[in-house]
Amino acid sequence: MDMKGCAFHWAQAVLRNVKEVGLQTTYERRESVHGLIRKLLALPFLPGPHIPRAFDCLRDKAEANTAQMRSLFEYVEIQWIESSLWSE
């Protein structure tokens, strides 16, 4: 699986969505949420075949069980994970 694109622009897009779903303050103040989102931002640095499984593991974390976090993970899944950005 190869990533097509730029990790910098990936992070910008994800962080923009963090703000759009209302997670900016939580991201800045709650260490567990900050860590989870930072791991989400690091997905492009994994070997391609590991990205979907790592994404699923992150989504299953307890911190991802709020409506805002579900919205963020849904955005990442639809826009990035299921898109043609990562092809096998």
C-alpha cells in the first residue's frame, strides 16, 4: 500500500477537521485526546499495509467514544482511509 500525497497537508487537513468538529480545546487540554489525535496524525509514517489496522485500533480507543471524536474518525475514514490516497 503506497501513500499518495504529503504528510504535512494530511496533518493540516486533519487538524482543520479537529477544529470543525469542536475538538480544538479538548485537543489542547486533555492529554489523552491530544495523544490519540497525534497518533492519528502519524498514520502516514507507518508502512502502508499497517495503516488500516492501526486506524481501526485508534478508533477503538476509549477516548474516541464521543460524538466529536466519532465525527473526526468518520472524516478520516471517508476522506483518507477509504479514498484512493492509499492504494494497494
